[in-house]
Amino acid sequence: MSLTAIILAAGKSTRMKSKRPKPLHEICGRPMLSYVLDACYGVGCKKVLVVIGHGKDEIIAGFGDDKRITWVEQTEQLGTGHAARSCVPHLKDETGDVFILTGDGPLIRSEVLKTLRDAHHDEKASASMATAILEDPTGYGRIIRDESGEFVEIIEQADATAEQRQIQEVFPSYYCLKVADFVAGVSKISNKNKKNEYYLTDIYAILRKAGKKVTAVQAVLPEDVLAVNDRMQQAEVDAIMQDRIQLQHRAAGVTIVSSASAYIESGVMIGTDTTIEPFTFIGAGASIGSECVIGPFACIPRESIVPDLSTVAGNASTESASLYGGRG
């Protein structure tokens, strides 16, 4: 069965106070949208529909070489349901499942999407969602369940009662639906709510009332939930991603002396037994050999190559790396 993804990336950067489209703002040296795409490809999506609006030409230019992407323009900002509905014409030949995700959630992991799809198939569901438990659920849609624990609906914060706002299980916008049920359900979403918007979250209640199986699986870690809506959240997400990057390098045999004073962008290759000393920056796409010492006080530019057995310290450039190399 085919597996497609829809990524909603048409929003403006209003709270970012930026002219730059939000999906292009960087986390650890890469645009946010690239992380969401990687998660989709990692779980097996062969086709991705990216809904764009504000700054569409700039976004397309940034990802124009990726032939797996189909660009879908949302001409009016009428809510997530309206954005997803614009993808329907591009799904007419698809018969499998579709993920629906947001372009400002770079902490998403392909492992979570696999867990979601596995539950979707195991439960023989028409529509499934991955949920999270948050100590502070403010701002997120709440998961409403019945007395037996079965999913009933998602209530957006603006429409929730005081009692419903105490619910800690939230929906961080990880959707998985059968394509046919998505197409049928999205056409019935209305804008009868306090914001007069078409909420995509309403599709679950619509399908459930139509007798379709809907399942909700708690699969998202609290740290994965955070999306980027302003510069403060961007900094929080960047810090979480930096922790992940450093953990991966340590697991691969790299010594990082000080987590707090090293910054390694995404897509860096570092050989085994290399040591990263304090106050070091390594740019995206850089390749560092084995048994190197990088730092202290080193800056390795993006896409640089540092040979095995090199030492780069002080205010050094990669052009001067060979001057410090050859320790073997």
C-alpha cells in the first residue's frame, strides 16, 4: 500500500517577527521543514504534498531539487482543515495511508510515525493519531475519551471548558488516515467554532460519528511536542536538537568535553576517537576525520573537510588545519 504525507507549511512568521517564511527558519543549521521531510522519508513516504502560502517561492527555491515533493498552494488562510482539503485533488490515485503533519515541528521522529502507523494497522482503524501527556497542556487540543478510554473527539483550547482544559493528554498534530476516509471526512469539516476556522482535528469526530474506527496512541514524548511559533520556542527546540546531535556523535565514538560550550550543526560527520574541546563551532555538512582534536576556540565552517589526525585550535580555519595535522 502506498504511503503519502501532507505537510502543512503555509503559515506566516507573524510571531517570529520575520519576513522569512517560518519553515525556512533554521534549527541547528537546517530549515525546520527539512527535519519533517526526513521523518516522512524515514518511515517510507514516497510522495509528500507540502502546502505553502506565505513566501511560497522562497520555500520552493530552498527545496526545488527534491522531486518527491508536490507543492500545493493555499491561497486563503482559513485553517488547517482548509489547507488539508486543498490536497485532495493530488490524492485521487492513492489508495493507502496518509500522514498529516506540520512544517514547524522539527522534533518529529520517524520512529514515532512508524509506531503510529503500526497501531493504525493493528487496530484496523480508519483514522489514527499519536498523542502526548504534558504537565502543562496549555495551547494544545485536548483528547476527550469516554468512560472505557475510547477516543471521542479533540477539543481545541479556545473551545474547551474549564474542566476539559485540565486534561493533560494532548494532540500534537500527528495524523494517520486511510486516504479514502481522509478525502471523505475533510469535505465535511465546518467552521462553526469561536475562531470561524476549519479545524482539521474535527475530522476524527466526523469519522467516528460515521461509524469509522478511530484510535489514539500515546506515542509522543513531551520533548517532541514543541513546535516553533516564536523566537523563544525556536531557541528551546534548537537546544533539544543540539542535545540529540551530540548524543548521536558520542554514541558513535566521539568525545565532546563540554556539551554546553560546543555547538555542532546538523549533518556533520565526525570520525571515531576525535575530541571536541570546549568553545567549538562545527557547521552543517562539515566532515571531520578520526583521531582529531577540534578546539578549544575552533570554528569549522559549513561543508569543510578536516583530515584524520588533525588539530584545529584557536581562531583557525580549515585551510590552516593541515598545519596542525599529522600527529600520527
